[in-house]
Amino acid sequence: MPDKTTVTPSSVAGAGPGQTGSGVDVSAPSVAAASELASMGGVNKPRSLGQDAWRELRARPMFWTAGILLVVLILMAAFPFLFTGADPGHADLRNHYLGDPQWTHLFQEDWFGYNKQGQSVWARTVYGARASVIIGICVTFAVTVLGGFLGMIAGYFGGWWDALLSRLTDIFFGIPLLLGALVLLQAFTHRTVWTVVLGLTVFGWMQIARVMRGAVITQKQADFVTAARALGAGNGRILLKHILPNAIGPVIVVATIALAGYISTEATLSYLGIGLQPPAISWGVDIASAKDVLRDAPHVLLVPSTFLSLTVLAFILLGDAVRDALDPKLR
Amino acid sequence: MGRYVARRLLQMIPVFIGTTLLIFLMVYSLPGDPIAALFGDKAADPATVARLRHEYGLDQPLLVQYWNYLTGLLQGDFGQSFTGRPVADLMADAFPVTIRLALFAFGIEVVLGIALGMLTGLKRGKFIDQLVLVLTLVVISIPVFVLGFLAQFFLGFKWGVITPTVQDSMNLGQLAVPAVVLGALSLAYVTRLTRTTVAENLRADYMRTALAKGLPTRRRIGVHLMRNSLIPVITFLGTDLGMLMGGAIVTEGIFNVQGVGNTLYRAIQTSEGPTVVGIVTVLVLVYLVASLVVDLLYAVLDPRIRYA
């Protein structure tokens, strides 16, 4: 996940006006001196949005806390076998859920005990990370693309487009995310990670669209847009090369902050039995099945809950850090 | 003012129609036949199924069904659930419970959230500020259903302070813990939002002027600062009341509160179309009215905002 924050703004920077280094012939001595000066922290070189954000971010302990949590989490999602040798699907009823967790057997199969089916709670928790991470990131991406696109059209073209798309946004805003996703997902008898991504995207894009629309409306009156048009640039070029890089900042902020919410909503849906379904391993599913033994074996519920909360916390911290870095006004 | 309200009410109509249509289409284009489900495992008699389908108007095209529903709605008729009970009846049972729960949660959120937000905003950087900030972060990170189970396990099972589930859904004392769980997330948001705006407005010119004029602290903080800081908070609170009622699905499920959330959840699971559409329609109305009230409150709080 730290990849995402650093990659996205810097790819923005690539399109932005701040990019000067790559095209310049560095062998010319004066330019080399200038770039050396800039790398020493000189103020002459204009910094792009991405570079600015990175300078802000790396000075924050919150960012590094979130970063470490996220690296562990991503590793867990990508290579769960690094964390546990146990098979999350393997059920042995001799491993009874009433047996106490062996807290001292660090990272062993039984250090968090077993669930009702005699499966290792630790193994299931490790393997459950994947669904949450994939859904969180994919929904954020899909929502940003869909909402960003609709918001850009509404803001840039205005008039009928704006009226139509803004009413559409209002309509979807009337239905809370969880409620809409519940009703939509109930229609699918067979649900996978991608169905859940679809459900959350359909009812999650509105805020991004509004933010993008506002940002585009502000940017489209800027002089550089008039200049680009005077030079003969078409709508597509103006939108993608001139307006988008300048309007993307607040969108990235909103999207990063929303990511934690999607992970939490996915877990809630799975917990309600209308998200991922039992053969799939997900924290929400495990918490739902653990609630029946809450009284006798609370660890079966508390372990995946703790990991879920830590994941949400990590993404919230990341969102906060990104917001502070990209939007100095909110500080 | 009157003209503004009238215009806003008119603008609500297309949004209301759009939202109900969206829900209606989603609910009724679901696969699975709710009428056949009424027969359970037994084979359904085709003639009876056909008669029932006709009775509920399910044999007509979707848009015609929607039109019939909408015209019924305008006359205050929410239709009949597939179990034969009028949806209005069902809602009359469930809504008083959820309104209590939601208002309870809302009250906690408003009073405690604004108080904590003011406190931390005024003492920015002090220990209490850091403590509350960390606490809000923890609360935001814990999903509602986990928070609910934590409360149920520790307060209910382990320490025996409360009954693990609510026995009497209308009893305010028993609703206290569910209300705290329901409102916790919003409470954290309100606290953070108030803190930010208070800290920001504390540096405003008018605050310095008020101090220079020699106004007492109570007036500076209570009137000058509060009034200006509450605007963004009110915006949040306005959309939140509807959210609380819809978000009660999880909390009501855990604590067995017989409210809208529970009824809605059961209706979704059993493809009870009329009930789902009815409840969501009312929730949408609550949301629309709340956002109108918020906009009108702006004018009260900030005299610079005038609606013509």
C-alpha cells in the first residue's frame, strides 16, 4: 500500500508542469550544477505535487507507523505462507475451540487457538487479509476512475451534462453505501471478491464525483486552460494533460480516506452473510461464525477483529497523512 | 426564504423518484421467486402461484408495477408484504424503536461530540487533546459490529452490567449500550471535526477583536467561537441522522433490537420486496428532509447566508 501513495502522486507529477529533470541534458555543466543545488535542498527548482507530498510525508511518524503496518499487511495478503505453515482450510475436530490459545507459541498454528471447526485461528486470520486488501484497493481504484470520470464530464462540459450527472449523484447519495450494497449483492447467489467490489463501487463513487466536479470547475477557468485552448488543444488533451493533474489532489485525498471505510464495509457485508461466502476466507465471515461461541471462546472472534481493526487503522493513518501532505489548508 | 424552501422541495421530487425507482428495480429484478418461496419445500400449486402473482401485481411489467406503487404511495399506501401484512403496519411497529435508538445515539453524538471537540480544540496540543485524538482514532478503526460484540462480551457476559441482548426494545435504559455502539463512530467524527474548526476559528480576526473589546471568555467561546465553528459540524450531523437509522442494521442485529434495521435485514434476506422498498423509501425521505433542514440552519448560524 505505501507503493500506491508514492506511485500515484509521482505519476501525476510525470504529467504535471513540474517535470524538468528527465528531458534536460545533464552533461551541460551549468545544468548539472543547478540540479546538484536542487538536490541539496535549493529552492530554485520547482517541485511537483508528488515531490511536495513526499517531502511532507516522510517527516511524519504517523506515515511510517501506517507504512510498517501496511507492509506487513500486504506481505500477509500476497504471501500468507510466510506467516504460517498451517492450512486455513484444514479442520480437525480434535483441536477443540474450548481449548485455550497457546499465547506463548508465537506464530505457531495454535497460538490463537482453534475455531469451532477445529481450524487454526491464526492461519485463517493470515489468509483472510487477502480479501480485505484486494477489495479495499480495487474498490478505491474503481470508484476513483468511475467517480473521477463522471465528475470531470460534469464539471468540464457543464450545462445539461452537469444537470444530469449531478441529479444522478444526488439519487445515489440518497442510499447509504451499506444498504445499497446489501440489496444489490443479495441478487447474486454466488458472490466472489469481484461481486463485492462491484457492489461497493456502484454505491461508492458519488463523493469522488462531487469532489472532482468542484476541482475541475475551479481549474477550468485558469489561464493555462485558455492558453492551451488558444494553442489548439482539444477537449481531451486539455482535460487529461492540463486539468486532471491540477484537480487530482483533493480526489486522491478523499479516495485514500475512503479506502478504510470500504474494508470495514466489506467485513460488515460478509459478517451479515451478504458479502463473501464461507468457502472464501475473510475476516467478516470468520467473525460472523465466531459470534455463536463468543461467550465460551472469545479469542476466536477477537483475533480476526483485532487484525481487521488494525488494517482499518493503518489505512486511516495513511489517509490522514496523505491529506496533510496534499492539502495544507486542512492542517 | 419561503421561495427557497419551495424550490428545494420541488428539486427533491426527481431525486426521490430516482432513488425509489433505483431501489425498486434492484429489489424486483432479483432472481428468485418470493411467491414460490412462500410454499417452503412443498411443490407450489401453479394456479395458486399465478393467482398470488396477479394479486401482488407481479405479473405486470416492472415499470407498470413501479407506477402503481408510486401512485399508492402518494395516497399513503405502502402496499402489502408477501406475508399479507400491510407494510405500513410493519413500519409502525419498527420505526418507533429505531427512532428512539437513533435519537439516543444522535443525542450522545451531539452533546458529547461537540463538548469533547470544543475541549480538545481549545487545548490543542495538550495531553487531553492527544488522548482524545488517539481514542477517536481507535473508535474509528473498530468496525461497528466488532464494537458491538466487544460491548456485549465485556459488559454483558463478563461483567454482567447489562443483559447481553435487549429484552424490551422500547426500554430506554436497555437501549443505552446499543445507542452508544451505534453512535460511537459518528461521535468520533463529530469530535474531530469540531476540534479542527474550533482550532482554526480560534485564530480568526473576530476572536482577537472580541478579546480586545474585553468580552468575557464565556461570551467569546460560547457565542463567537461556537456559532462559527458549528457550521461544518451541522452539515455532518444532518446527513448522519439518516445514516444512523440505516446503519442500525448491524447494531440492532447484535443486540436483538426489534427495529427498522432488523426488519429490513430479514426482508432483504427473504426477498420481501414491498417491505424493503417501503423502509428504504422512508429512510430516503428522512435523508432528504434532514439535508434541507441543514441548509436552512446555515442561515440561522451565519447571517451572511441569505436564501431569497
